[in-house]
Amino acid sequence: MMGNIGVGGLILILVVALIVFGPSKLPEIGKAFGSSLREFRNAAKDIVSEDNNNHVKSTNEIKTTIKND
């Protein structure tokens, strides 16, 4: 996602944010954005981990069923 935004695009976004929010609000906004992004990544990691665990359990149940037959 961020790989498609070049250096020029990031500078443009920073300048627009500076104009809209002002220099005093930028650190607060950056901190809030960073913590939100961190929470999103952790939630996504938990979902993937849970899905992988369910897949392993299903695979083990199938193997057990096959061995018992």
C-alpha cells in the first residue's frame, strides 16, 4: 500500500496536513495514526493466527479420522 506512494507524494501529504491542522497538532495526529495502525496490525495478526490454528486443528482432525478408518 505505502510502496505506491513516492517521496514526492509523502511530502505533498505532509504539506497539506501542515496547512490543514497546523504545526502544533501534527505530533498528536501522527501519534494517534501510529497507535491506530499498530492496533490494526495486531488485530490482523491475531485473525491470521486464529485462522491458522483452526486450519491446523481441522487438518489434525482429518488425519485422525483417516487413521481410525
